[in-house]
Amino acid sequence: NAGVMQNPRHLVRRRGQEARLRCSPVKGHSHVYWYRQLPEEGLKFMVYLQKENIIDESGMPKERFSAEFPKEGPSILRIQQVVRGDSAAYFCASSPSLEAGELFFGEGSRLTVL
Amino acid sequence: GESVGLHLPTLSVQEGDNSIINCAYSNSASDYFIWYKQESGKGPQFIIDIRSNMDKRQGQRVTVLLNKTVKHLSLQIAATQPGDSAVYFCAEPGTSYGKLTFGQGTILTVHP
């Protein structure tokens, strides 16, 4: 898990506010994945991005959630109008190529919705 | 396949014992499996992987066994140490190597 930086590590929002989670992949990695982990559950895939492209968003809720990985800067997971059910740990992972069998995970961003 | 629940399976061992953590999968076409360790408050950390053309792979103090007949894999940790205390997940990739489906997870607690 070396090198994937996520911030903020902890975020508290009130219902209806917006949450923005940032992820800087390992230097040189062009594949970024976002996962969500509810308490005492495994990680659930949300979205797979490459630079400026969303490759697979099959795990993203249809509303309020969006993700981007711009040409410059970190990947952003954005949650609009948060609800209490959005409270979870959100993990970002990166890999250098499609063939890599190992993902590097960040330490996660823990969102609490009051 | 994946399963979720509010109460993860737990395994408690004494320091120095060997630990065995199990995982079942449902897709007989799965050809690659990974074990991850997740310590409290941290992200998952890669431990070891295995491809379906193998039935055993060894790392440092860890061994993964794959039984394709019954669709089961296990992670064996030799001489378990307190630092091994964590939640252990098996995972398999989907349409891309990074799109993982995680198993339920097992909480390993090592007592000194």
C-alpha cells in the first residue's frame, strides 16, 4: 500500500452536505479504483478510472455519487447531498497496468454523516 | 462469490500457533485469487496470490492452498505473531484485475 495518498482521512458532514474525497495514486500508476467499506463488511467495488476516463462505474450508486480522474491532479470521489447511509470508509487503490495482479490501497477516508 | 454480514467469523490463536483461514468461492471459472490483510484503521495490504493452475503457493510464513474441486482456498500462517492480528479477506478479480470481489473476511486475534 505504499504511495497511495488519500485525504481527508476523516470527514464529518451533516445530511445534505457534499463530501469530496481525494486520492493520489502511486507515482506512475494510471489505473485508479474506488471501494467502499461499511462497518464489519468487506470492500465493495465502486468505480474504475483511468486518466480522464471512467472505465467501469458499475458499483457506483446511480444518484449523488460521481468520480473523476483528471489529467492533472488527484482522483476525486464526490458525494452530493449525503445521507447517513453514506457513512463508511472509502478506499482508493491504484495499479500500474491492466495486467498487474496487485493493487496498492490507500489508508482510506472515513466519512461520518451526522 | 461475495457474502456480507454484520458479524465476521473470528479465529483466536496463541502466539506461535499456526493459523488457517478459509474462503469459499462460487464461480468455477475463477482463475486468480488474492489474500489481503487489513489492520484496524488501515487499508488492505496484499499478502499472497495464486492462479488456478496451481494448488499451493508459499510465501514468507504464509501458504495459500487452492482446492478447485470444492471451490475453496485457505491461508495458512505459520508461527502466528501478535502483529498478524487483523481481518483477512480473500478476493478475486472480475472484468479487470483491479475490480475485486472481496469475501466476507475473518478476524484473526493472536494472544501473546
